[in-house]
Amino acid sequence: MFGRSKELCALEEFPGHAVVIGSSGAIGSAFVKALLERNDTISLHAVARTDVAADATHAVHHKADFRDEALLQAVAEQIAADGPVDMVLIATGLLHDELVRPEKALRDISAEALERLYFANTIIPALALKHFGPLLRREGRAVFAALSARVGSIGDNRLGGWYGYRASKAALNMIIRTASIELARRNPQSVVVGLHPGTVDSKLSKPFQAAVKPGGLFSADHAAGRLLDVIEGLTPEDTGRCFAWDGRRIPA
Ligand SMILES: NC(=O)c1ccc[n+]([C@@H]2O[C@H](COP(=O)([O-])OP(=O)(O)OC[C@H]3O[C@@H](n4cnc5c(N)ncnc54)[C@H](OP(=O)(O)O)[C@@H]3O)[C@@H](O)[C@H]2O)c1
């Protein structure tokens, strides 16, 4: 398909075969762009709930309703046809939408908002681990990284507020930790981590950007590049943990 065998590509460049879930988002689409720039022979699958406009690259775009597991499995089977996967990146997530406002106090908690936040921030990555985790190669380096957030750290929570977002990211961190143990039994070289991208210019951060200190707002391209550099430096000893854009570990 790309002139060279997939196995040869994987030996030459990492990742030779990658999946980005949430490719319609600011950081997700920047991941797709950066991966293609770093390796022009990469086999790259991009998954989003909306149609992503066709582009001039050879990335394969899949539209998937994340509530439809049969569809997710069908997408996973199409990706598996390209051989074992080196890297899965999850860039889906929600902080606010038409029904969700980050809570300032206990009185703001709503079951509906909590459900939406848990679905986007915890359940989608968990389903991605279920359906795409088994595609990761069984030998050698294999990375599964999901965008979490520093505010999901229980140890780092000094400000309070944002109950649903914090709790859904803390739950994501537990899913990551638990899956890292299972996937290490399958492949001791695997690395399963959460990543904090910094404060990034996107739909998600827009209402909160006024509070960001000058120079503290990253472009999505910058954040994606920094996170791919962080991933490059991770080893199997780092699996199950959460890391920020500067490579520093975030406490659980
Ligand atoms: N931006 C920041 O400052 C910041 C800071 C810390 C952590 N993060 C994390 O980084 C990740 C990416 O954020 P971003 O800034 O790139 O935000 P974004 O541009 O709003 O992208 C969010 C992505 O998640 C998808 N998504 C949201 N809810 C979904 C649902 N229910 N079902 C399926 N897909 C859903 C969106 O799909 P649609 O395009 O279809 O809406 C989009 O692809 C998130 O996990 C976020 O928590 C961001």
C-alpha cells in the first residue's frame, strides 16, 4: 500500500503504525499532523465521531459512534488488517458543552453533566482500551497514551471546583493504571500512560483562557509535538503513570 512492508517500516521508525482517537479535536488533529510530518511512511488511522474532511495525506479516517461497540469493533478489525499497532493516542475529552458547566460548588452538581463528563473522559478511553488495546504489538515497544489532565490528580488538588471533570479524569487515571498491569502481562515492553498537554488553545479551553498567564497558552501543534517527545522518552518502568508536556510525572 505504501511501497514498503509494514513490518520493515515498524523496525525503521516508531511508530510505523498508529491510531489517533478523537482526531477531530484541536490536539487530536495536531497529533495526526505531527505523526505524518515525523514519518511519511506511517500507516495512520484517525477515528472521530464526526466526518473529518478528506485531506491530501494517506491517513485513513474512520467515523465511529463511541456508543456503538459493534462499530468500534469493526473499525478495530479494519485497523488490524494493517498489522500490529505501535501506538494508540486518545485525544477525546470534555470540559463543557451546551449542558455541562464546570461546577464551582456542590450545589452545581448535576447527574446529567456527570454522565456526559464520564462518558467523554473515562468511558471512551476505557472502550478504546478494550477494542484497540489488543491491536498493540505483543513484542517490542507499544504505547497507549490518553490525554488526561493535571486537575485529575487527587494529590495535586488544592483549588477545588470542577467536580465532574476532575473526577472523570481521576477515574481515567485508574483505568490507565489497571490496564497497564494487564497489558504488561501480554507485552512487558508496553507503556500505558496518561498525558497532560498543558493549557492548549482549543474549544475546550476557550472560556477559561482569560485566566492563563502570558505565554502559558500552547498552540495545539506545540502541545502535540511536546507530548510526542515525552512519549519517545518513556520506558516500560513508566507504565501506568501520568506525565505532563514537560516530561514531569504528575502524582496520582
Ligand atoms: N485544551 C486544554 O487546555 C487541555 C488541558 C488539559 C487536558 N486536556 C485534554 O486534552 C484532550 C483534548 O482536548 P482539546 O483541547 O483538543 O479539546 P477539543 O478540541 O474540544 O477536542 C475534544 C475531542 O473530543 C471529542 N469528543 C468530546 N466529547 C465526545 C463524545 N461524547 N464522543 C465522542 N467524541 C467526543 C471531540 O469530538 P467533536 O470534534 O466531534 O466534538 C474532539 O475530537 C481532552 O481529553 C482534554 O481533557 C486539554
